[in-house]
Amino acid sequence: MAKPTTIKIRLNSEANTGFYYVAKKNTRTMTEKMSVRKYDPKVRKHVEFKEGKIK
């Protein structure tokens, strides 16, 4: 079978709160690690979220 084009990734908060989002990423078009500014409700601010593996 063919390898799927999209994978699930975990976006971990850079504020070290343990909060994370789960997102989908197209591996063929986005080869580098994903980094997004999103809302972290534990610190009640927008912070940087970086890609990590889902365990």
C-alpha cells in the first residue's frame, strides 16, 4: 500500500505548560518541522507551539 500523505502531529507549547494541540500535516508539501503561534489557556496568552511526535 501507498504511504499516506497526511500524518497527525502534536503541537507542544513552548511555555512548558504541558498543553498541546493535535493537527494534521501534509508530509509531501511541508517537509520541515511545523511552528505556529496559538493560544495556550494555561498561561492565557498566545505562545509558540512546535511540532513533536504523538506517542
